[in-house]
Amino acid sequence: MKKYLPKSWKLRYQQLRRYSREHLFSSANFALTQQNLWLSEYQISTSQEIKSNAYFANKIHNIDLAIQTLNGVIIQPQQIFSFWHLVKAPTLKNGYKAGRNLVNGIISEDLGGGICQISSSLYISALKAGLVIVERHSHSIDIYQEHERFTPLGSDATVVYGYKDLQFQNNLNIPLQIQVLRQHNQLITHLVSLDAIQEYTLNFTIEEFQTHRVAHTFQNQKHIVQSIYLLNSHMDDER
């Protein structure tokens, strides 16, 4: 029955479920405040190449649009960062353009393509800082060859409005500021603090199977998460 419902109805249902879970039945405190950028020597950074494709110009546009609402956000101790609490829905009305997305396991065109590179970069920075990952989703399918990757397999964090979010909590005793910028075809994310914080080393290993790959993530040589990627399947929308 569910599969016959209009897409807009499904999205609204998911939004109501998430709102109830995060606001009505939870005391979670989400980071929503932006400030002028801090100048500090203490920062944990992640830099990634924005790979060229047929939608490159639109991808750059979408990334720049999302950066506007993320750059300068302050995460106080115990506050939770949520990608979709800050970034607007990827619609034409909100200024987004069509880009390359995974839809039902197939590469296709959809609004907001490319913004998951920001969420992936922020996820890596959060792991480096040892923050608590509240919600993170890997892509369902590994569509890249090794030379095509902009980030190691297992370090991605896909976001789908209403369905999949990236959330992490500042478990440190000092506030952090998110700084996101694009320099030509380089995407750079910083977690900035006014005091020194420990930076963890990340490593990723891959196990190959007939139908899927399993990526293992290690933080200072400690296994913290595994991500499963199908090689050929039909899955939900991903950005």
C-alpha cells in the first residue's frame, strides 16, 4: 500500500515522524546559531576534491548554497549538529539545481545533487574530533572505481531530506565552530575551537564479497563502524 502513495505524502509522513522523535519525545538541543568566523590555530580539517562530471556547474552551485547555512555554526557542549536542521530542503524554490543522485540504486538527475559531499566531509571531521555520531547513513551502493573516489569507501554520509540526516553531538567541554568553504574544486571543512583538542587518526579497510563490499572504519586503530555497500540492488533515494 505504501508504495502507491504520492511521493509528497511519503515525505510529509517521514517529516512528522522525525519531528515527533526529535522534538516531542526528546530533549535534544540542536545547534542553530551562526557567528562570525573564529580565527584560531586549533582546528580539525578535511579537504576533498570536487570531482568533475556532467553536472559539475550545478553541483558547485548546490554546494555553495548549502555552505551559506552551515558556515559559522556554533556547536555548544552537548549540542547536536543536524545537517537538515540547517540546510533548506533541496527544491527549486530554495534555489537548488539538478545534479547527479542515486535514486532506487540508479544514477539519475534530481535536485540538490552534490550536497552529500559536504555531509561526508563533516562526518570525517567529526570522527577526527572524536565526536559522538548520532545519525549517519552510508550510500547503499558503491558506484565508484578506486581512482574516481573523492573520499575513502566507508567515510561517506549521504543525506536525503526527510529520510536520512547527518547528526553528531559535541561531547567535548568546549564549543566548536563549523567552517565550510570551497576553493575552486576543493571542498574544505574545519571544526574550529579556541582551545586545543585531540585529533584522532582514521583508517579504512574493505572486504570484498560477491554481492557487496564491507568498509571498516578505525579510529586510532579501534574499530568503530562498518558500512555495507551493495554492488547491484534497488534502494531508496540518496543525494
